[in-house]
Amino acid sequence: MNDSSLNLFRFSDPKIKTLHITWFAFFLTFVVWFSHAPLLAFIREAFDLTDQQVKALLILNVALTIPSRILIGMLVDKFGPKIVYSGLLVISSFICLGFATATTYEALALFRFLLGFVGAGFVIGIRMVGEWFPAKQVGIAEGIYGGWGNFGSAAGAMTLPTIALMFGGDDGWRYALGLTGILAGLYGLVYYKNAHNTPKASTYFKPKKSGGLEVTSMKDLIFYLVMNVPMYVALAVLAWKLSPAGLGLLSDTTTYALWGGLVALYAFQAHQIWQVNYEHLRDGVPEYEHYKFKQVAILDLAYFVTFGSELAVVSMLPLFFLETFDGLDPVKAGLLASGFAFMNLVARPTGGFFSDKFGRRRSMMILVGGLAIGYLILSQIDGGWWIPLAVIATMACSFFVQAGEGAVFAIVPLVKRRMTGQIAGMAGAYGNVGAVCYLTVLSFVDYSTFFMVIAGSAGFIFLACLFLEEPKGQIAEVMEDGTVHMIDVS
């Protein structure tokens, strides 16, 4: 067996055990995060919701995830993934139970907004897996973590309606939702008991300061501040969608207040980033500590187009099939579209494996290029296509999308170990920014144009990947006592 292979059934190996208990934690976060989706028919009937109210719930479900991934990334780097993952699962269980027992639409909306917090769970495992696996295995390990964990949304869609019907009555959906919350809370305790931040005798490197990424040049500091702007723009767009100009859930006054709050929040974050960086930039950063922020920026953009497009397409694909092909009912359209999400089980680990085996930049460029071609093909689908061919084209495109996600997070742990949580948080947030951007575009254009926009943005990011540098040799991490440790990244 070569040094890039993994025996996933070797449970006596502590790193394999860590991988399995961690991907299952992520799996449960996705079950909880998207638990409402397959039960919307029951929820709509119970509360007599309008289409606008349902759409508002869908938007609220992703709103908090953008800032949460940034915050959780900081907490992971400071306190370690063991306690942060356990805490997130336990806290999310109470929020989920709140949603399951809500008696008004306002309560539903509040708890759905708060449940966006659980979507930050992905970031935690990226740091945990990165600590346990060497550079030559980290790509496929992160791919398994991400791909198998992402499958939680599909697993929930397949099981929760049946569970709701098993309980019967008007409140069956409440029991189904509550069960996911209870499972998440109990597993949080199990994870705390069984997980460890690092292998024995290994050091858990922490940032020197909290509040933002440490950068190593003034140019990178400006670049970092600019790269934070799109996240606030995405949140402003979400507020606009909920305003009277959109779904009408918020008043004009509340919308303006939220926009003002986002400006103030960006100013506060910029101040924190300056506080983290000004002292060591003033005194000069040792050469061995240098890394290039452009690496982080390119990974952010790559996740924008990969995971961002996945979230957007999964949201609209059943309706796309239903409206494109005559004779399909909603059940058949949903089944045809489900192939896009199912590819996560194999595509994301494959992307990580490609990155480990054939090179980080080359794999990224091939997968992003394939994604662009895939969406161009989807833009040509119309009612005259043979339906099985349309499904094959969709699943082929999905492979490149999710393998690209695996390739992104094969690189994230190799940029700067002590800041892996924050780097993963920023990249993960950009995935949600991508979803907001693409779904906003979809609200103005037809399906064909929507797919072409994704393809065009992927082409731009393909060119950006030309500037991605292959992680090679070793990176330096400095202990609190000033001791320098060198870590292999190739």
C-alpha cells in the first residue's frame, strides 16, 4: 500500500477512527441544517404558509452561515475542534428543538435563521482532519470528510418524511425534526468523549492573536480587507430579498437598519484585522513565517464557484426538470435531480485523491475547467433532449463540481496550519456567498442564462488558478515559547 492510500476499515488506527467520528459529526450537522426541506409540505400545511413565507424560510436558513463560518474558524483555531464541534452539536440540538416546537411563523423564521449556525460545522472538521493526516493523504481524507458528511442532506430527504408519517397525526413532522436535534445533541457528547485534537505527542498550533487572519505583508493586508467585502454584500442582498422589494418579510426601516449594521460590522472586523496584524507587520515578519494571501483568495473563489453553484443548483434543479420536460410529476423530477447530490459520496473524495496524486494546481484547474464545460452543456438542455441524456449530463457536471470542492480543501490545511480553521471558514463562507449570488442571478434570468453565468464565472476562476502556487517543502509554525517547528506540506 503506498503512502497516499487509506484503509478505511482499519479502525484500530487512531487517524481512521478520528476521520469516521468526524465525518459523522458533519453528516449530522447537514441532517439538522436541511431537515426542514423534505418536510416543507407538512410545515406549509400546519401553518398555512404562503409561497413567499416558504421562500423566506429558505433564505433565512443560509443567512447566518456566512458570518458563522468565519467566527467558528476563529474559535476552532483558538480552542481546538474537539470542544467546538461538541459545543456546536449540543447548541444546535436546542435550536432544532425550538424549530420543531414553534407555534407561530415568527418563531419558525427565528429558529430557521439561528439554524444557519449549524452550517458552520464543516469548518471544524477541516482542521481536525488536517491535524491527523499527513500531506500525502490529507486530500482524500478531507474529501471523504466533506463528501460523506454532505450526504447528510440527502439522507435526511430520504428518511425524514417516512419518520414523520410513522409518527402520524398533524405533528409527525415535529417528532421527525425533534429526533434529528436529539441525535445531534447526544452525538455531541459522544464526540467530546472520543475525539482528540491531535495525535499523541503532536502540537496543536494556535494563532498568536484572535480576531482575524495573520498576514505577512501590507499588500496582503489590503487584499484581505477587500476579500471580506463580498461576504457583507451577500448578507446585504439577503436583507434586500427579505425587504418589501423582495419577499416582504422585513420592513423598509428594518432593512435599512440591517444594512447600517453590516457597514458597522465590517468596520469593526477591519479594526480587529488591523489589531491582529499591525504590530508584527511594523516590526517585520521573519522570512520563514511568510505565506501568500493570494493562495487563500484563489481558494475562496474556487469554492465560490464549486460549492456555491452546488447549493444554488440543488435548490432549483427539481423545478428545472419539471418545467423543461413534459409528463414529469414533482416526485419524478425530484428523483431525477437527486443524482446531483448523490455524487458527493464519490466525487469529493476523488477530487481530494486527484489533488494528492497528480498535483494541487493541476487537479484544481482540470476540475474547474470541467465544471465550466459541464455548465455550458447544461445551458443547452431543452425539452427536446432525451431525459436519460439530460440526467447523465447533470451527473457528469456534478462530478466536476464536487470533485473541485474536494480539491479546494485538499489545499486549505497546507497553507498555514495554525490558521486552518480561519482559512477554511473564509473559503466556506465564500461558498455561501456564491450560492447567494447565483440564486440572485436566477431570479432575473432564465435557466439557460443561469447555467451560462456559472460557466463564465468558472472560466474566470480557471484563469485565476494559474496563479495558485503548489504547496511544497515545509511551512514554519511558531510555538508560544518562540520555538519554530517545520511541517511537511508535500
